[in-house]
Amino acid sequence: GGINKYDGTSFSYNPKSDLLFRNKGTGILQNEKGEFWFSTNGSGLFHSNAKAIHQFDRDLGLSSNTISALQQDRRGQLWIGMNDGVITKFSKGKYLHISSENKIPRKSIWSIMEDRKGRIWIGTDGGGIVRLQPTNDSKVPFEMTIFNDQNGLSNNRIRSIIEDQIGNIWIATGGGGVSKYDGQNFIHYTEKEGLAGNVVWSLLESKKG
């Protein structure tokens, strides 16, 4: 039901937000300017600043109104993951759609992460991981690498991706536990290694690493 804000003591609710989210909200992102982006399941994307709220949907260039992942990179570009398997880069009012035509697995996108080298890691629901490395070639803006259960991943259903303090990539999967990628090899952690279950939804690194 709409947007709730917690100030450290109590929750406040804005009833006007129900008008924005006719469908379920799926994510919230705040940029360096303090502005908010809200993704939804059916109503596209909303951008909110101190002056106004703007909606972005299929009529304005999105490939789908159902958004399942959202991330902003260090350049301020917005990466939008769709339930139809399309990943969209939104920058300076322009869209770049990357889809199955670019060899992206046609699976819902659940996670997007930028690593310290500026590479974009995209976790899909059944198609493994797609890694995009930016190039200086305008005709081929990204080098693409796909990781799946054929080349090291324990499971192709990706729920969360993070990078730790020393550059390892940690991957939560929907059936294969957690995988760690050191840039060369995968190490898997499952129920056999002590996990409570092999379906893992999110990851968080502590300050101690």
C-alpha cells in the first residue's frame, strides 16, 4: 500500500502514493541528488524530486511496465531490469535496450550490480548471469560474458549479486546456495557446507568482511 517513510522513531504514510502505485512497488533507489526512483509491477518507473513526480512507461520508451531490478552506476546511468528479460540503460533521457537479440537470456532479471571496474552484473531467473563490460566502441558498447551452470555456476536462478571488499563476487541462487567468484573460479556453499537452505534471496557483507 503506497510509500511508508521511517524517520528512526515512527512510520509516516503518504496516501497520495496510492495514486502512483496502482500496482505493487518492486524497488526504491535514491541517487546522489537525493531524488528517488520507484519501480513497479505494472506501472513502469517513477522519478520523484522536490518539484514533481514523473512516470516512465512503455508509452515513453520502456520495453515493459513490469520492472524487477533497478541500479544506478557510477556515471549516474540507470539500469532497469524487466520481467521480459530486457535490460535497459537510461541516460540523459535516452534508452538503450539490450535483449535476447544481443544474446541476453530471455528470463526475468532479478539483480543488477556494478563492480569496482565498472562492469555490470545482471542476474536472471533461469538464465544465469550476464556481465557487461563497457568499451570505447560506439557500435559495440559492451563486451558480454555469460555465466551459467555449464561454466561454473551452481544454479541459473540468480537472486542477488554483491562484490566484497577485496573484489570477490558473491551470488545468491534459487536452489544452488551461494557461489563466490574470484575472477577465475567458482566456490560453492550449500547445505553440505552448513547453509540452512539452498534457496538464498539476498546477501550483505559486514564491515568486518
